[in-house]
Amino acid sequence: MHRYIQKIQSYIGIKRYFLSFFLGCLTGLALSPTYLIPLAVIGLTSHLWQIDSCTNKKQSFWLGWFFGLGFFVTGLYWISFALLIDIRTFGWMIPFAMFGIPAVLAFYSAICSLITFKVSCKGYKKVILFAAIWTTLEILRGFLFTGFPWNLIGYIWTFSDSMLQITSIMGIFGLSLLTVFVFAMPYSINWEKKVKNTKPTILALLLLFAIFIFGQYRLSNGNNSFHPDKIRIVQGNIAQNNKWDARNSQKILNKYISQSVSAGFEDVKYILWPEAAVPFYIEDDSPLITILGSAVPQDGYLLTGTIHGLENGSVVYNAIHTINQYGEVAAIYHKSHLVPFGEYVPLRSILPIDKITPGQVDFSKGDGITTLDIKGMPSFSPLICYEAIFPNKVIDKNTPPQFMINVTNDAWYGNSSGPYQHFNMVKVRAVEHGIPLIRAANTGISGVIDAYGRIIARTSLGEDAVLDSKIPQSLTSPTLYTKFGNLSVIAIMIIMCGICYKKKD
């Protein structure tokens, strides 16, 4: 191992940065759907050794930037797939999506590397500070510039329900903190000496084991109960390049209605369609709403993603309509956290580009997260697309819902890692808040997730599917994460930094 450390620290010039990029790629491969977990240990530990070899702040900054570039290119390459839908218009943007977005996000890891280089701690204390700095920057990434908390390092555990249970206390940022702390701890071993200092690494591994045991215990005591009525999730699997072709609109609508009323319709009470499932603009007095009532069970509701137009189409919302069997609208939710460049163009007066989604008008922003309490069904928090990836912004804590719904359309990203990452991230919201989540994707992965993050039922990517399930009940009391949000992980980071504090002589 000592020879390996000497080797990676001996690189200079472009070789040093290429290696850092490669280590970032290795770390990114630990995320969904590959889950090559040991590569993250290699990547993070080696990155710290590389930082030690820097001779100045500039080197450490760019070393971190190249590490972040590799990490985000590996994890976010699929964003460029959305531009293939209309390649004539947006094809020129593919290199910017493939490398430009990761290049911007890489500045977070560049800052992490720079600060880590500047601290005077060594050994396990340096690892502690590195983990705290990394997590702090992940939290900042979650809300700066509208926020993009995608592929936080803690999400490498989404394959394990047991490892996710700690998020009910600390949230996903807490799991990120513990993951970086444990995975980078081999750095603290005195590899060049005969007597190795392995105690911090062993303790870190025991901490990881304790998290697993806690998760196992929590799950073993987490028996499910269900609401009496069933919900039907319809995954239409409509190709994105066909979705807004006017020649296909009626056919698409008919398909969703047909799937909704197919075998077993009399046994369900609620129907859930995905984001923008209705391929028409819907205004408040649209006769189409009456037609949609034909897909609603007796005394039940259809919850469907729509494009809600007002003022003759001059104001447009990405919305969810809740409609009863008589074609009456019981509630409308407008998406409040919009995707930059996807649903609106920031600085539109300056940037000479169009948004990627169809239509010339930018989507308008809704009023924010809410709990819809509709007569005849459990209360729910509606979330459209990537609104469900923001850990502390998915429910109204003053009026907590009995379940969450997430409607999305991952057809933009084809058979890539994007839809898998999206599904696995949103299931963590259920664990964090102890509230089940029901998800409908046009294509992607639809499913029913209980209050412990366990998958009750799910579809496959690229599948025409109808999925019937009872709705799991939420926990009887709010989780610690619901009560305190990110305060717990921030408090832990402050304590960790206090441990590492060293007075100057």
C-alpha cells in the first residue's frame, strides 16, 4: 500500500489531474445503479493522499475540481439524453450538458479539496474535517442557485433498506457525513510504518456496522398496516418524441383511460397517472375534464399530471389535477420547484435559448408544498418530478400528510442510470419522514414505497404497466428528521470540528 501511495503522490502536471478525474469516476460508480461500493473507498481515500501531495492552494483546488468532474460526469451523463429528443434544436447543447453541468458542480469538490489542504490536521482528524466539509458543501448544493441535491454520496446505500434507516434521524446528509467519514478513514493508517495505526479505521467500520444493526432492528419492528382502499398506478410508457405530437394525442389519452379501466377496475378507488400524462393543455372550463371522469372509479378520484393553462395559455403550470367521477376538479397542485432550462430559462432576456420542454411559454411557479385533504381519501403531499429529491421540502410539517405522491416522466432519459437514480433517491424521502410514497412514471420506475423505504410493489423501466396496491400507512409520530431537519447533522459536524480543534502554541 505504501508503494501505491508513493506512486499516486509522485504524479505531476496533467497526469496528476487525470488521476484525480479517474478517482472521481471510481467514486461515482458506487452510486445507483452500479453500486460498486469499494470503488468509493479507493476514490475518497486516494483523493486525500493526493491532497497531501499538493504544494500550494491552486493545485489542491484544481485537484478537487477534476475529482468532482469525474464524479459528476459518471453520475450525470444521462442529462444529455434529454437533448436527443429534439436533436436538431438542442443537439449543439449535448457537450455542455455532458461536461458543462458537471464542470460547474465540480467547484463544490474543488472548494472541499482546497479547505482540506489548508487545515493543519493529520490522520483521523483530517478525515473528520474532510467529511464535515464535504457534507457542508452537499447541503449548500441542495439550495444554492435553486439547488440540485442529486447523487449525494449517501445515496450509495439505497440498495440496502437497513442502511437507510439512519436517515429517519439524520436525513440523507447525515448518511453522507458518515459514509465519507468511514470510507476515507483508511487514509489515517500509517502505511509507511511497521506499526500501523488501525484503531480509527476499525472504529469507523464498527460505526458502519452499528448503523446496519440499527436499521435491521428498526425494520424488524416496522410492521406495515394499510389503508383499506387500493390505488392503481398507470405507467403508459409513451416515447418522449411521440408524446407531444398532435397526431398521437387522442391515442395517448385513450391508452391511459383504457389502462385505468382494465381488469380489476372495480376493486380500486384511486387512479394515479404520471407527470403531464394528459397530452393537452387543460384550462379550468375544459370539456376534457369531464372525459377524464370516465377513468375514475365509483366514489374515487383520478390524480393526473397535467399542463394547466390560464389566461389563454399565457400562464402555464406543470400541475396535478384531482378529478372525481363526475368530471369535477377536487384540487389542483402547481409545481413550485421548477427545473432550470427544462421548464424555464433563467435570464431569458439575456440567454438566446429555448427551454427543453415543448411550448414557447416558461412554466410559472406554484405556491409551494402543501397537504391536500380531499374528502374520501387519505391526505397527501403532491410532488412533481424532481421536487421529491429535496430532503426537507417534501411535506408541510404543520399539516403532515398520510402519504406522498410523486408523478414524473423519465422517458427523457431513456435506458440510462438517471431513472434508477431518481427512483432510489425518492424512496429515501419515505424513510426520512416516516411517510409512504406512491410514484407514477410515464416511463421510468413506478412503485409503492412504505414508511420505512421498503418497496411494496414496482414496475420496470420501459414497461407498459398497471400496478394495483393498497396505500401503506404513515408512522404514528413524526421522525426526528421531520422534527429537526438538518439541525442534527449540523450539530454533529460542529462537534466533529471541535474534536479536531487545536490551539496554536
